Amino acid sequence: MNVIKSEPELLRKELSHYQFDLPNHLIARYPVSQRSSSRLLVLRPSKHFQKENLMQMEDSIFSDIARFLEPGDLLVMNHARVSPRRVQLERASGGNIEAIFLNQLSNKMWDCLLRGKKRLRTGEYLHLSSKQNSSEAEKIEFLFLDPATPFQNQKEVEKHRTGNAILLPARPSPREEKESEPEKMIPKALENAHTIWKDMAQAEEWFEEYGEITIPPYLNRRAETQDKERYQTVYASALGSIAAPTAGLHFSQELIGLLRQKGVQIASLGLRIGYGTFAPLCTENFIKNQLHAERYSISSTLARLLNQGDSYHRLIAVGTTSLRALEANFRDHLGVFQEGTFETDLFLRPPDKPKSIDGLITNFHLPASSLFLLTASYAGLEYLQKAYRHATSSQYRFFSYGDAMLIL
């Protein structure tokens, strides 16, 4: 067991302070054979040296996490389920376009990331790849809109847009209509878009049929059969996320059962994770202290439990997304957890420190990413940097399919 010491936290104004060297071979491109067989690095304050601001660091296995938890501890997990939002589309000319449907905007428009969009023109229709043979699928086409195209509610759309294109589901129209001016086509497409997918459930059914799971880009591979299962937590229930709450990937049903037997309480909230979670911060967002917004929901049952401080021992967030939702809700409602659905753009970074939790389970994150900064805000940057140096020298596996940390 190692003991590490941290210096007082400072406001670090350069993003370079959060960079670190990571050997490429430590990026986990595939999951381990068994979920809970991942390694676990445990950080906790030293009971013998608290006055000296020291912390213990211990190597373990995730299946042994119960050894570090106590009866009455409350784990809050994110029950978001990854939607298969990566869809292969084609132009009328036959050119391939890969689309990731990020989020539904106003007027049934979809904020999308398109690969191969360089020659697309506003008003051009895309259809499902010819590899998908289905008459049902052919009833939907997608009208491409360049984000610079003027359209109704554009300011509201821009507020929530993070992709590089807008696609509008539409019914196939005669060829001569498709060749008319884009500004004449958009109002009609907007009008009939409301009858394509009447609600999000219908949209998700379509994605389940014709899309594929969106695995992280740094894996440098296409999604494979095992990803459909392994890039989901065993407790995932609420569709709509682009990425998985990866700290939860280490939990098996058996391990959850063992924790409950020990007296550990388990609850959940929902936060839809966007594609931005994969990306390092840009310098502009770091300087302006701006981060992408995400929607989350807290049930009345969870809010009541969280507000009854004597009903649990320690509140431990499973993953940075759970922490972001808990902390945003706690701060926005002056220290009282509130049920409902909310949106947050909370950006946690040192020396700011979360006040809502007593522990965090998380993976090892990308250098200079918002998730690394969030983890540093809870653990302390000096602690975290030393822990990451230990992890790299000890050959821990990094990122979504990698190993985990427990910070108490």
C-alpha cells in the first residue's frame, strides 16, 4: 500500500496542467472477459496521517469492491442505456454518409455528426444504405440542412446543437420536388416530420432496427457483436445516450447482489450522455469555463432518500455522470435534492470541490478531458496525478473498457 501527499489546490489557468503521457498500449480496445474482473485502484485518506494531508493508494480487483464499502453506503448509478444511433446513409448518387444522431432538437430536427458531408448541399435527401433491405425503412428519408441555413427556431436549435449537421426526417417526395429550391422544401419537411416518429419511443425503435452502437472513437474500430452487450451496464434501462456510463460497466448482477447482501444500498438516476464526453477540452471552453449541457432526471423516491441523511452512511456516485447530476441538483436547489428533469452545464474543475458526495467510482480518463478535471476536483489534482502515474507504471487499462478507481 502506498501513501501519497498532496499540495493545496490552486486555480490552474492553463489546460496543459491537466495533460499527462499515456502509452497507447494502455488504451483498452476491448472489455475484459468478465465485467468485475477489471482492476481497481483505491484512493482513501490515511487514518494515521490525516493532519499531514496524506492518502493511501491500494491495488485491488473490482470484484473485491465490497471490502472497501460499508453497510449503509448508498451507491447512485446512472441507468442510461446507449442507443444505436450510428446509421449508414446514402446520397441519391450512391455516396456513403455515416450519421450519428446525437439529439432531437425543436421541430423534430436532429443534431447529427456526419462523416463524408463535404459535398452535401442543403436540401439534399439521404436515405438508408442499400445494404438495409426493408420497405419500412425506405419510407423515411433525411433532409440535410447545413447549420448555417436559416430556418424557424434557429436560435433555440443553435443553443443545443453540438454536431456538424442537422437532419430532418421526411417522407419520400417526388423527384421534381427534391430538385426545387431548398427554402421551399424545408417548411414541408418540417410539417411532415411530426408524423414520421410521433414520439421518441418510435425513433428509438427505428434506431434499434437500423442503427449500430456508437463506441468511443479512440477504440479505432467498428462496433462488433460483443459491444452490443458489453457497452451497456447490466442495469441500463433508459434509452437515449450516445455513450455508456462506463464506471457502471464493471458491475455484474452477481456483484450487485453481493453488495446488497452486505447492506449496501443501490439507487439510480438518469443522465443522457452526449458525444462530447469522448473529446478533450478545447482551450476556448477551458478559458471560458464552458461545458456542454446534458439533461438528467431524479425520481421522487431518490430525492427523498438523498434528503434523509440518516438513511444512508456515505453517498457514493458511480461514474462522473452520476456525480455531475447529483452535484448540479444539489447546488441548484441550495443543498436540497429536488425531483424532476433538469439540464445542467456544470463544469467541475479544481479547486472547486463537489459537496454532494462522499465517494466516487470512476474509470481512467483522457488527458485534459472534462471528466479528468471533474475527477481531479473531487480527488485533488496532485493525488490524481500521482495515482495516474502509478496506474500507467502498473499497466492499468484506460478509458471506457479500462479499469476503475474508487475514491473515498
